[in-house]
Amino acid sequence: MLGIVTSLSAAAAITAAVLVPSAPDGPPEAPSGETAAPVITAEPGTVREEIVTAARAELGTEETGKNCHVYSEQCVPWCALFAMSAWERAGVDVEPEEFSFTGDVYTTGQTEGTAYGSAQLEQARPGDVLLFGTGPATPDSSHHIGVVEKIQGEQVTLIEGNTGDNPDRVMRKTHELGENTFYGGVRPW
């Protein structure tokens, strides 16, 4: 009898393995026993959570004209103005109007001791900002910024202003957390 039960169990396992659908367009499923990377989110009751909450509240906010927006009276690229306004609403001592250029956020973070380079991107946490490009020198080398919402493994979800198209808006986007995309990040000071 034990031999029949063992044979039936093996047959059921083979049948189950054949019937499990694969995800043709998604990432491969983790083998049994493996778990996905943990999701890093902001701790409740912290400034970081307040920053993420402030950024989320703006999702969908659109430009009012070409590079005109609610985050400043300046009609200029506004991703840094948006990010710094989220920090300000969370209580960070920052004047958003001083940050129309993304590179200025990084260089101020260096002065404040809260900036980190591409080799330290594993330090990124919710509420930080990550900077797109190769360095803070010019708008060509520092061309975009986003507020970190969450991190899972090598993926980072940002809330970004001045993105999308026709019209630009505040959107949530996921990117690979690596030096090919980001030259660094800044923690709230």
C-alpha cells in the first residue's frame, strides 16, 4: 500500500509541475523555497515617511504650460523644484526656489554631508532623492531627479516631477538602481 501512495504522490507532483503556468512576459518566478527581495519603505512617523507622503499627494499634477507648474513661479524644468517642495512640506529646512537645477541639490547635499555617489547607491532610502546622469556640473550631466518611494532588490521606485509627455506631470516610475542611471543621491539634511 505504501508503494501505491508513494507512486500516486510522485505522479501528482509531476502533474502539478506540468500544470503550473509560466509568466511569459513577466520576470521568472522564484523557485520554491526562495523569496523575493524585501521591499524597503519609509518607517512610520519619520521625516522620510512625510516626504514620501507629500510626493504621493502630488501624483498626476500636470504642468500648467510649457515648464510652468505649481511648484514655483519659474517656468523652467521643474523636477528638482518638485522634489525639494516635497522635502519642504515634510519639514526639511530647504528653500525649493533655490533648486531649479538638479546639480545644485547634489552639491548642497555634499556641503551638508548627506550626498552619496554612484558607488554608494545601496545607501538609498525612501525620502532620499536620486539624480540621473553622470555628475552635477551641467544640465546635460545632471538632467533629472526623483524622490525615492521604495526599493526592492535592484529596483527603485521614484516619484518624479516634470516627466511623461504632453503635458509633463508627477508620475511614479521604477528604475534599476545602478550607476548607469544615477550618479548619486542625497539624504534629507
